[in-house]
Amino acid sequence: MKNFAYMPKKLRPAFTIIEILISVIIISTSIIYVLKLHTSNHKQIVYISERNKRSLEDSLYLTKNILQHHQDTKTAQELLRDFVKIKETDSRELLKDSQRSIFIPEEILIFPPPNIAGPTATVNEVKLKDKHSSIYWHFEITSL
């Protein structure tokens, strides 16, 4: 029979404290980098979604009479009240809360090339200024 008390114990290979600290630093650095990317992407996603909401609201301002309101600040309710009768108070209040400054630069006339018959066009740039400003174009084509 063998006596187990006198047998030398085999040591298992293990990580040193330095190796563990270095791996923790590498992992934490990569986690911080990923979190920074996520935060940056989140800000861009919020900006794009807000911009898209504003674009939908901008469509309320693009009525036939928008060209009459150069350098005015109007609410959506002021522009739409001649076209749409809104009985609901909540809807009216939402339209009153949406406000834009309207700026329309000088119109551009487009003529066909010389000696060629064709239509002419009048182009107006419509700038709606707010937190997220937008530019739209109004085209009117007329024949000779």
C-alpha cells in the first residue's frame, strides 16, 4: 500500500494576477468603445426620426398660397383654416403648436433654348425654418 501523505502534489497551471488585470483592462476598453458607438448612433437615430417628423409636419405648410407668406411666421392652423374645417379642439391645438418661419427667395424663370419651342417654368424655393430647417421647391410650368 502506498502512503499518500508523502507524495508531492502536482500544481495546476493558472493565470497570474497580472494576466487577469490585463485581460480585464482589454475587455473594459472594448466595452467602453462599444458604448460610445451605441451612444453616437442613438443620437443620430433620434435626430433622423425628429427630422422625419418635421418633414411630415412641413407638408402642412406646402399649400397653394405658401408663396404669399414671404418672411412670415405662421402656424399650420393659420395656413390650413381656409382649406379644412377642423371641429376637434385637440387637432386644432396640435396645428397651432406647429409653427414655421417662411422664407421665399426671388423666383427663377426657366426658358426653353433659343429657336426651340417649349414650355417655360417658374421655380420658387420655399424655406421653412425651425429647429430642423427644410427647403422645398415649387414649380409652375406654363406654355407659350
